[in-house]
Amino acid sequence: MSYRRRAGGGKRDTAEGPIVAALRQIGVECWHIGGTGNPDVLTRFRGRYLPLEIKTGKGQRTANQADIPWPVVRTIDEAIREVTK
């Protein structure tokens, strides 16, 4: 987990709250993490950890996220699909 200052002045994406809430409803553990180039959320479901980058419909990856190996999700359905694979 990073304790560095968040990119974007410390603001969280507006899609993040509803997505995290929906994941928690189905039993996914979620931790908010931050720092330039790091994923937004680390999830754990059925013993599997998965970092997620959460973007709004038009949100773009930053230059620091150009080659990230974790999924980028934009909707609740996409997030659930990724976590429950």
C-alpha cells in the first residue's frame, strides 16, 4: 500500500464509490490505495487478490498507467466480471 500523495490532487474518481459499494455487497474485500501509477483499489475475493483501476466512462489512463497489468473497469458489471473470473 502506498502512502504517497494521490495523483489528481487527491481526488477519487466518481465511479469508484458505487463500484466499491457493489463489490462489497457481493462479499469482495476492497482497500483503497493510491500514489502515482498505482491502482485505485485492491480487491480480494475467494482468496484471489486483484488490483483494479477505476475510470469513468470517458476517463483516460495517465502516462504513469500506460502499461499497467491490471484491469481498467468503468462500470459495476465490468468490476464484478473481473473480480469473479
